[in-house]
Amino acid sequence: MNVIAMSVRRAFALPLLLLACSAASAAPPAVTAIKAAHLLDVRSGALVDNAVVLVSGERITAAGSRLAIPDGAQVIDLGNKTLLPGLIDMHTHLTGDPQDAGYSIIAKSIPRITLTGAKNARLTLQAGFTTVRDVGADGYADIGLRDAINDGDVPGPRIAASGPPLSITGGHCDDTMHAPEYKQTALGVADGVAEALKVTRRNIKYGADVIKICATGGVLSFGDDPRTSQYTLEELKAIIGDAHRLGRKAAAHAHGGDGIKLAVLAGIDSIEHGSYIDDEGIKLMKEHKTWLVPTVYLGDWLIDNAEAIKLPPPLLEKARVVLPTARLNIARAIKAGVPVAFGTDAGVYPHGLNAREFGTLVKLGMTPIQAIRAATLNASELLGWTDKVGTIEAGKFADLIAVDGEPLKDVKTLESVRWVMKGGAVVNQ
Ligand SMILES: [Zn+2]
């Protein structure tokens, strides 16, 4: 169809569409009332007893203690359980599985990893994570997955997707395992200000909600050092400035102290991992109110399962040094009061085990309510989605989970989520 014919058709189709919408919205949506023994108010940290949450369509209309249930409402009685807002993971790789950390990834096509993503989206949602920020996927697979979930084709969490992460040539997010004759370069590779701007804009063109930058070396890449910075301040300023101007936030993978500081000075919204953060970095992040997204549990799983997933020896060697060091430094950053949002790097370990991060955060000095806030209130702030998710309040999406036991006493209860609702629909467990 030519462009003129298309726009003529659109001009005719639009009034019909508006009519159809107003007809559909005329019928009052059914009300669902969810009852549970307790509800965790993540803002105050208090438990509300005899909780009732009223849901109409996709949204919460009221929440509180002993609310009157309207006539004709569908009632879901969760008995002795505790309701919490749907959890948010700010650092996933849905299109990846742990065994992809080795050479086997070379044989996997973009269509294949996209279907891996569909499987992992379902597991993530069933584990109680109703929203994720997916930071780095080949071939825009994460963006296709996000759209398929939004269209109702496959079950999964709400996704803020980055598309291919920006990387210098040979950097952590380039394809570093190929011999030169394969001439393999990752889609997000961009060197210098001009290329970096081009790739930032291209990612946004193809649907990126957030710009992911690999600012330092990493663990699961060949030939680079996690402690060294990769992008220059000038490049970082260009990428982040453009992302912000175009209404996107930016997240930096950064282990080394220098790379952390450069990204913070360039205006980054979140530092991912933060393994070698030093006192100066801690001070800067507090001054700039930059979020830290530590991903600390993964070390336990990766080192225990390195052989099973055939992790190449040079990568295991790095993991053995970086991951224990990260815990010491993250504990210092938590103690110093750097703002923290919850992230896991799921994909490096199996999706669905995301909640294991809570226990590690508590071991490193957070209280249970601080850890839960990191995965609800704080994460919604970092996403810029405080009007949509993160609390159980009127107007927000009805994204809810229920657990047995007392999450404020034992965050491990969050590893066994018993019931999940996303956008007013109960998720099959
Ligand atoms: Zn990651």
C-alpha cells in the first residue's frame, strides 16, 4: 500500500476507532476484592491487618483495612497470607540462560534467544516479579518480547527494555570470544562521540525504554579487566545527555571505581554492580542521588555451578576475585546510605530465583523493609514509573503478590511467592 492510501485509510479508521473505544468503556468494569490477613504498606513499613484491595480492570481503586466490599464484586480470599506490591527487578537478561555464559551462545540465533526470553518471562512473573528492567539483549530480542507481552501473546512481567548495550570495541558488551577472522562485532558497539550518539538514537528508534552502557570491563567477557573504565567522560556525557534529552534514563554496567565515578559525573541514573566502589564513589553517588543496583547473590550460584555450565576458565578466575570483593564494597555503600534499587543479573543464574537477592542484601546490612523497598518503591522511582507500580495504592496497576509467613522478619519468604496478580489478572502458578 502506498503512503497516501495508508494515511487516507487512517483518517477514515480513526473516528470508528474512537467510537469503538467509548462504547467499550461504557460498560462498568467488574470489581474484584482481594482479602488477606495482612498487607505490607511499603512506604510506612507497617503491616495493615484484615486487608482488602479493590481492583477494577487493570488498576487498584482502593486498599486498606476492613474496606466495604461492593455488591456483586468477585472476592478472592487469600486467608492468612500477606499481600505485597508486585516485585521489581532492575537488572535482568531474560533472553539469556546461565549456560549461555560459555561458547554455546555462538550457536544460538536471535529467534532462539527470543523464545528463551518467553520462557524466562513466564518464570519471572510466576516468581512474583511483575516488572523488570531488561538491560542488554542481542538483536532487540528484549524489545520484541516486551511488545509480545504487552499484546497478550505470551505471559510475562512489564518490561523496560534497553536493546543492545552500548560498548567500546573489545569492551564488556562487545562479542569478545571470536577469533579475528570472524569479524564479529556486537550490535551496540560504538566508539567516539559521533558513533555513540548514533547507536543511542538507533536504540531509541527501535523501541528502547532505557539506554544501557557498559562503562567498565566485566566478569563474563574475554580480555578485559572489570577494574578498568572503558568509555571516556566525553563519550559518557554524550550518550547520557542524549538519552535524557530524548526522555530515556541511562544505566551503566560499572565494576571499577574510576568507571563508576565517570558515569556518575556524566549524569547516569544507575550504577549496575558497583563492585569496586570506593569512598569517593560513595560520596559522589550520594551527592548526585545516583541509584546503585548491586547484583550480589549471583556470585554464590555462579561459582557453585561453574563446572555444570562449562564456564570458560578465564571467566571463572575473574568471578572468584570480583564477586567476593563486591560484597565487601557493596556493604560499605549500603552502610553509607547510597540509594539502592533491587537487581539480580538473572540470566547469569536461573530466572525465577531472583528473590534470593533479598537474603544477600540483608546479610550485607539492609533491614528486610529496606530490601523490600529496593524492589518496590525505589525501583519504581528509578524506572520513572511511580504512577504505575511499586506500592498498593489507588490508581496503580493491580500488580500484587501474596506470601506465607512474615517477610519483615524473614525476607526468604519472598523466595516462595504463593499467588501473583498482574494488571488485575491472576497469574497461573
Ligand atoms: Zn547484567
